[in-house]
Amino acid sequence: NIRGYLHPYLGQEAIAVGSIVALDPDDYVVSTHRGHGHAIAKGVDMKKMATENDFRAGGLNGGYAGEMHISDKSCGFIGADGMIGPGHVIATGSAFAFRARGSKQVAVVFGGDGTYATPHFHSALNNAALLQLPFVYVVENNLYHQYAHYSWSVPMKDIATAARTYGIPGVVVDGQD
């Protein structure tokens, strides 16, 4: 039995693995409410994660985080946040700290296609560009945010095109290939 909700990461595993395999162990990953794939790819203990998903005391966060807010700083998985949450701003703040300390670390944030329509998305890209931060934004576009096709809130075919507005590179990758 699973108590509470479970937002699976099914069908998107290649995105997490392809993105996180390029990172160093001390780089940070900030995730979404579907963060299990990111957490596993970053090295989170799967048994402790499963225990946390069931709100048990032996979980990653003492059973208080549940499945949508897991974190494990020991492996650089800074945390998952609620649906369309502020993870992007947390990641740019981490990237700013890396730059201020002179660290070689990178902060990577994952978000779905629905994040384009939030102020967090644009604030993160704007700050990353202005401050030249070691920051990577991975948009996992499964074509639907909540119950609507992404074209209802995104004025372009590829969300990566939005990066040009901020003068930073944007690349489209087929997450199914």
C-alpha cells in the first residue's frame, strides 16, 4: 500500500540519465514533483527514498517530505518541489553561491513544459544570463502540463527557443532517443 500520492517518472528516464551522467558528484540537482528518476540518477538511496514515499521515519527526510519533497544533500540532490514550484529559483541561488565561492560546481534544475508559463522560469533564465551563472535548465516537455497541451501557454514550437531571448544557448534533444 502507498499512503498519499505518487507521481511516477515513467517514460522519461533517458532524460534524467542523459543529463545527470555528465555532472560531477558535487554538482547540484533540483527536481520536480516527478523527481524519482532524477534522484536515482544522482545517487539517492532507493530504499530510503521508497521509505520516504510512504512517510516513514526511516526515510530520507524522516518521513516528513513524502514523495514530492524528497532531498538528499549527501549526493547533491537538493530536492524536489511541488508542482511547478520554485526549484528554478533555488537552483539559480545555488549557482550564484557556486560562482561567489569560486567553485567549479554546476546547478541543474528540471522542470516540465508547464513551467514556461510561470514567473519562476523566466526569473531563473534572466538571473542566470545577467549574472553568468553555472546553471542548466532542463525542460522535460511531454507535451501536456496538467490537462492542456503545452501550445496553449507556449507561443513557440520548441521551449528551448526561449533561451535566445536571454542570450543563452538552448538545445532541443529527443528524450525518447
